[in-house]
Amino acid sequence: GEDFRVPPRIVEFYAPWCPHCQHYAPKYKKLASEILTTHPDVKFYAVSCVAHPALCKSQGVKSYPTVKIFHEGSYEPAGTGSARTDVKAILKDLGFDADSESSSSHGDGSSNASSDKKEHARITPFATHEVHDAWWDASLSFEFALSNSIYMENGPLPAPKRDAFHAWLTLLQQTLPPQMGRTHNILNALLDNFSEVCGGQSKLNHIVR
């Protein structure tokens, strides 16, 4: 089913050691900046397949970098490619009419400033993997997993998956560094409302937001 609380997403799956990924990183940031200028609701993620191999396997990632595009409300990719940079083609895959909105990208500069701020909040740096970069990476990957890998079918989670989900959240709560404040806030909210969270993807999304 579709859940229209879930925004359109663009996700890059990468490996930190991959030279192609390092070369693509600034292009991905530029792509985000250009798209967010006219479509600020699109969310961008960067998922390390070294840190999250199971997630990448579940998404069928076989090469790096892989870019996947998800429509609003959908958990099935609408487009997949390697090192994509064509804004019009990506907007088309997202279901937008790129030509009709291209003129709105030329304004007084305020929209560019806003999009830059959103870009830096959503894109994980690649070139220099400092500690805070790894925290951002883990945080983005965690939120992507919540949106795309917990509910693989409609309806509430069955008991075995509930138990596994609870154990995973508890482990993260106990082991993630305190500097990952937003992630800890999400974990606390999920565990405090766990019965509701297990009722369906829309309930999970409501708690996370």
C-alpha cells in the first residue's frame, strides 16, 4: 500500500573506500541543491553499505554508488542507476514535471540559501570521515531503515518481528554515543510508544516525526 506521509526520497548507497563514490559525492550534493531549490520536500539520504550491509542487500545493491528514487508514499523504487546527475530525468522518475518548474529556480537567492541548509542537513560528507560524519551517516541510515525496512507488508508486525525490532532499538539505545541526540530522541519515542509503533508504517512515521 501507499502511505502519503512518506515524502519522495533519493537515496545513494555507497562504500567509503569506493573511489567512484568519492568522485560522485560532490555531484550528489550539487544534485540535491538543484532539486531542493524547486522541490524542498524531497529528502536525500546517503547510506554506507559498509556500516549497513543488510539494508543494502535488502535493496538489491550490487555496485557502488547506486542511486534509488522513491515516489511519495511508495516503498518500491521508481528508478535506479549509478552516479545519476540528470536533474530532469530524476524529477521525471519522481513524478514531477521538470520543465514546468525550471523557471522557479531563478529567484532572489533566498531559495538557494534554504536549499543549501537542507542539503547539509541531509547529505553525509564522504571525503573526510571524521567522527561527526560517521554519526550523521549512522543517523541518516537509521531513519532510512525505519522508513523502508521495518514494514515489508501491510498490517501490524507479527510477534517474532516485534521482538526483533524491540531488541534492535534497545541495542541502539544502549550503544549509540550520546552525541547522536536526534537519534536517541527517536529511539526513546519509539520504545516509549512501542505498541503503537508496531501497528503499521503510518503509526511508526507519526512517532518518528
